[in-house]
Amino acid sequence: MDDSRLRCVNKKIENERFNDDDNPSDSSYEQMKVEESVEKIFRYFKSRLELDNSLEEQPVLNRHSHTAFLLKGLRHLSISYECLDASRPWLCYWILHSLELLEEPIPEETVSNVARFLGKCQCESGGFSGGPGQEAHLAPTYAAVNALCILGTEEAYKIIDRQKLYTFLMRMRTPEGAYKMHEGGEVDIRGAYCAASAARLTNIVTPALFDGTPEWIVSCQTYEGGFGGCPGMEAHGGYSFCGLAALSLMGHTSLCDLRACLRWTANRQMRFEGGFQGRTNKLVDGCYSFWQAGTFPLIHMVCSMQDDHCLSTERWMFDHEALQEYILVCCQHQGGGLIDKPGKSRDYYHTCYCLSGLAVSQHFAGGKLAHLHIVGSQDNELKPTHPVYNIGVDAVVHANMYFNNMSLPQEPDV
């Protein structure tokens, strides 16, 4: 998939998508253009297979080019990433988790350097900010805790000031149990998930921390079945994952309408492209390979605890193969990294969540036995990711072993 002809196909698609000033903005027109671009790549890929029998194990995950792209970003970022100066722990997490999924070892010196940098992002009053000297925020706090748990060294674990983290989380709580993202910031369902994830991984969950939170999260579920960012908002793939994952962490999935959530999520897989859209009547996007597909293991887990005998013991409730084909055929950038859709640029965000979705679609662990579903070469297999935290399962186990031996933090002074 890295020859010059495919680069020409992608370049032509990019020119058609972005250089036609006469294109109307109608969503149905944009959907048609995306389907056309995807069809061109699928047709070209199929023609290659028909002409060359040696390509039986296609499509292939271009591990080496992705690894090179990721390692470069861990050392140095170009000036174009200046706009993400307030998202530096996110960049660490996206890159580290991608390398983790690819099972690419990180040099000890780099592990220590990343841990020390994240320590500089930790605020004196608790929580982590988007960069040194910035304001504490729940989103980079989630990213920093995840990144430090992926690193998995004692040095990394010790960076996290659990007492101050707990004080920060309590400070972000609203009276009804929701969470604001930062002081004076917006209140939405991301905050509840970021808080729950960071708290569970570091063993600082108390009854007071999430009092009323599950009920507030359920109030965000819409008539469509998915979850919105806050009550009254449109159902969205990212918010739905956050809502269901947070309820899973709090042990209150029974409060939501799980079947409605399943119906809405299943209908977000695109029939032609094979990938997922984030909302009703929107375009396919590679990042929803995780935000939508990652919801199915959570639903499966809850249904299995309810002894639902209709559940498969081999597959999640979406088309594994179609998603993998979309990611591997349409979302790999020739220079390394993964993308939203044909014609888009590569970035670390889409690389992380395309690979995360690919891992979810490859690994089924809903029954007593695990099952693999690998499209293309067997070398495409990625490391499994934890369905709730989206870091490696072993990283979660090691973090729990370390932090669960520690006492719970003290309640902050009011």
C-alpha cells in the first residue's frame, strides 16, 4: 500500500476534496464525495490483489512507518503543533499508547524524560495542566495519568500526587454530581469520565467523589439512545463512550437504557465505508473506530452479567472485518501515521484512535475463551487495549497492583 500509484490516488482525492471551491456544503453531497473517494481506494486495492497473487496477506499494517512517525513525535514536534501547546500530555498519551499497541519498546531514558516532563505539568493545587505553568484541567489530567501508567515505572507512578489529585477532583465537582473541566469551565460528560478513570487507576475513589454522578450521567442519554455532552445535547460517539465507560467504572450501568445505546451505536457503522460516524447524518471518521467500536465491549460485558443468552461468545456486535478494512486500506498514511478519511492529513490523535479501534476489532474477550479476528497479514495483530481506560491491559493491572496498596486520600478542607 506504499507504492507511487496509491500516492497518486490519494493525492487526486485530496485535490478533489479541498480544491473545488464550487462544492456545496450539503451533508448528502459530502457523503457522496467521501463514498467516491473510498470506492476509488477500494477498487485500486482490489485490482492489485487480482493482478498479483503474492499479495494474499494484504492489507498490511505498515508498522515500521507508523513507529518511525510516532518516535519522531516523542522526540521533536514541528512548529505546526504549536496550536496544541495546551494539549501536551495528550500528545504524550496518544504517542505512548500507539507505541504500546504496536508493542514497540521505549528506551529507558525516554521513559524517564517523559515522566519528568509530565511531572512539570502537575499543578501545585492538584491535577495536571496542558503544559508547564498552565491551569489544571480534567482532560490533560486523564491523559497524563494514562501516559504515566503506560510508562509503568515507579518513577512514573510517584509523579502522581494522589492527595492533591483527589482535592482537585473534589474541587471540580458540581452540587448535582457533574464535573467541570477546569475552574470556571464547561460542565459536560467528559469531565465525569476523566475524573472516574484517573480516580480508579490511582485508587482515590471515595463515596463522596461520585455522589450523584451516575444519575447526572444518565440524564445525558438522549431519545436516540446515545449520550450527549450534557442534558439536552445531541447524541455523540465520544460522549457516549465517556458516559458508558464512566458508569462502568462506578458500577451503575443498570441506570441507563443499554439496549437503546446499543441500537444507536450499531447504526453508526457506515454500510459502505465500514468505519464509524460520530453522530447521525455525519461522515465517517477514523477516530470513531475507537469511540464507537470501543463501546461494544462495555455493552457486551454488562449484557453477559445479565445472562443474555443471545450474546455471541466469539464477536462483538459490529462488523469487525469491515472496520479493519476501512482502517487498513483507507486510513494509513504512506509516510506513517493514520488519518480521519482519504484526503485528510495524518496526526497523532487519529493514529492513536485508529489503532485503538483496530485493536478492539481484532480482540474479542467476552466469553471464557478469547477470539482473534485478523484481517490481512497475521502480523497486523496489535496488543489488546483495556476497554474502559484505553491503555494496555497489563498497564492497568500493574497500576492497580501499585496504587491499591495505598490508603485512600483524606477529605479536603472545605
